[in-house]
Amino acid sequence: MEIHQVIKKILITEKSNLDREVANKYHFEVDRNANKVEISGAVEKLFKVKVEDVRVLNVLGKKKRMGRTTGQKRSWKKAVVTLAEGSRIEVAEGV
């Protein structure tokens, strides 16, 4: 899988900002078929940093109702990447 297909976007939330400041962890939305090795390699190549750990979780889409009809938001995969001491991703800083 190509590295630009593995990582879809950086997640910017209150929790991800706190993780980034305290523990040097970055949150990404990744392809549902990607594994930890592919995610680690893609982050290292795209951002030129050293990855220590990758944790992955599947986020299930919420069920939604619009009147009588029901639907569901899409399910997606989230990766929490811990970088080595001194490594930073400049794109996510200052957001």
C-alpha cells in the first residue's frame, strides 16, 4: 500500500493536543486495511521522524435517525503514534 493511502489525516482534538504536549503522541485517521508496521513506516517516511510505538483502534460508526429513517455514520480506523524523544511533526504544531 502506498504511504499516502495509509495515512488519511491528522486528528486535531482536545485529547490529541493534550497527548501531543504531554506524551509526544500523535493521532491519525488511517486506512482500515493498514496494519501497525505499515502505519509506522508511513509516518517515518512522510514526516521524517522516529516512531517508537503504534496503537490502533477501530472506531465504529454511530447510528443516526432522521425522523423515521435510520442510518449509520461510516466506521474508521484510528492510530495513536508515539514518537521518539526529540522528534516532532511540525505540521501539527501550533494548530
